[in-house]
Amino acid sequence: MDKPDCAIAVLAAGSGSRFGGGKLDSQCAGKPLGCWITDAAKQAGFSRCLIVVGQVPPLFATALSQWETVVNPSPADGLSSSVACAAKAAMESERLVIALADMPLVDTAHLTRLRDASGITFTAYPDSGRGVPAAFPQDVLPTLVRLRGRATEADWPQPVSVLDPQPEQMLIDVDTPQDLNLVEELLRQR
């Protein structure tokens, strides 16, 4: 079976203010924090790889070969502004997976499951919520381009499916230096 024409967009435009700045370039188990998700995406074999950055991109993002850089002109407007930039850039792809650069425990297998799923597919969170990484078919991308703020169930024009992460720890994102220490220890245990 052929792989779908699926792009991945890794969102890396945030300022990392709770971390104190420079978060995505911080060393984590031997490489910059942001490289963990881009390496997993590369192994998953996406047809296009996009990295969404602010006006001043993190250093790890400038070193990525074979990744298309998408500049979010207004990252201070929140995560939805980066989602909109990613969707606009991926409009020609049959499917788009969106992931965050500060989630180093997301693995290739989970990204592959999102790539190969159909329809709108979110990742299940322990609190019964759903979120990123998530995948969207091409016909939903215009909705993502117009998205402002948090989306609700009513924003999606079709049924939504949910994938459970294996393991749940995969969903830890790094907001503080303490979070970085935690994920670094978990990565070293792999």
C-alpha cells in the first residue's frame, strides 16, 4: 500500500517564555530539544516536512535539511496562528499532521499512525481531552487557516477519531527547565 501524500508541520514559533527563552535549542539527551520530533517525523516518511517558526527561528530549525521553513509573522497571537500558517503552506497535500517541537517523546510509530489514519484524527489525553499531534484531511485545511483561538467540536465538518498514545508519557511537553530534566531522563531510559 502506498503512503498517503501527507505533510507534517512541526510548530516551533513560540517564545518559550516559561522556560526563559532558547527552549528548543536546549540540549536534551544529546541533541537540541526540537530535533527529537523532527527526527521522528523524518523516520515516518512524510512526503513534505514543514517547520513553522517566528521571525527569528531557533537554531535547530535553521540546520534542518529537506525541511521547508514557514514563517509565522505573528506568533504572539497564539498557537492557532502557527496552525493557520501550517495549513496554508500544506494546502496541496492530501493530509497534514501537526506536531509541537517541544514534545520530544512523540515517536515515529505514533506519527505514522496519524499519517495513515483517515479523517480528522487527534491524540487522546489522559484528562479525556484531545489534541496534538493531530492529523487533518485536505478538505479541512481551509478551516484551519481561518482558525483563531481554541477549536471546538462544532468547528469540524466531519466526525473526529482519537488515537491513544502508547505510552501516555509521550504527551509530556517541555515548558520549564524541570520538564526538560524529566523528559531527558525518560529519553535516556529508552
